[in-house]
Amino acid sequence: MDETRQTYDRQHRNGLRMSGQHPLERQWIIIKTLSARRYGVTVRELADDLGVSQKTIRRDLKLLDELGFPIKPREGAHGRNHWVADSTNGTLPLPGWRCLSRACMYCMSCSDF
């Protein structure tokens, strides 16, 4: 969990400076975007939409995956990876209260949240 905490701390410092959004807000937008786009979205598209670097998006995706959100890369056209929600019936199945409460408690433990 220390590595996840360090990742979140780096995202928080970098994310606020680059886009003016809180990393938690950006990550929620990523989840909603993946849920809404059936064929997925590239890291570049997410970065352009959110006004952050591709590296920031990759860290966000890694963190969301570590927290248990059902997301995965899928090879798309021309060999590019598209991140997709592992969804059923067009909606993103959230990983349950345990994962969500853990993510919320983790975010609340940050001193500047």
C-alpha cells in the first residue's frame, strides 16, 4: 500500500499543477469516460481531454487498476492500446463497497485533501 500512497502523492502534486483539477476528480472523469466509450479510449485521448501528460494518465490508470476498478488495455486499430472498462450491459461494474471505501479512506488520509 505504500507504493500506492506514493503514486497518489506524486499524482496529487503533479496533477494540481498541470490541470488545476484535483487528481481524484480527474480519476473519476477517467472512470466515467471509460464507462461511456464502448470501444475504449487511448492514453493520448484522455491526456488531451483532461489537459495533463500521458504519463499522468498512465499513473492514474495504474492506480485505478490497483484499487480494483475493472479496467484493462485492449489492442485497437494500428496496434494502439485502448483502455476499456470491463463492463457488462454497457455499464461499469464498480468493485464494491470495500474497494470504494478503501479508496475514500486512502484519499482522506492525505494531509492536504
